[in-house]
Amino acid sequence: MKVYTYSEARQRLADVLNIARSEEVIIKRKGGETFSIIYRKSKKSPFDVPGIQTKATTKDILAALRESREGIAERNVED
């Protein structure tokens, strides 16, 4: 476990975070408060989704987007 003052941790934040990958890091403030930095490996990105197979071309997809946006614009004008 490594211990840093707030000022040290602020100046060396990248190093502190790298150290936290392998061990707990404690940061102490003047008033006596202590904070713990613990590395947590993220599971997966919410954007990491499996792809799909389709026969749609880029042109088809862009056309569908345009049509969808035109429909939204028309509904906003009617409101």
C-alpha cells in the first residue's frame, strides 16, 4: 500500500493511477481525511456489441436515416 499527500497525488496523478493497478493507494488530506484508490477492471464497454450480418449497403442505411429524419422534421412542423 502506497500513501500520498493530496498535493503529491495531484502532481503525480498518472503515476498514482498506474500504481493503483497493482496495489491500494491512500491519499491523505490536511484535515486528516483519507481516501483509498483501488483499481477496478471494467467488464465491458456498453458500446462493445456484436455485429450483425446484413445485405444493406451504406447507401441503404443512409437513405433510411434520411427518411427517418424527414419524418421527424415533418411531425415537428405539424405540432
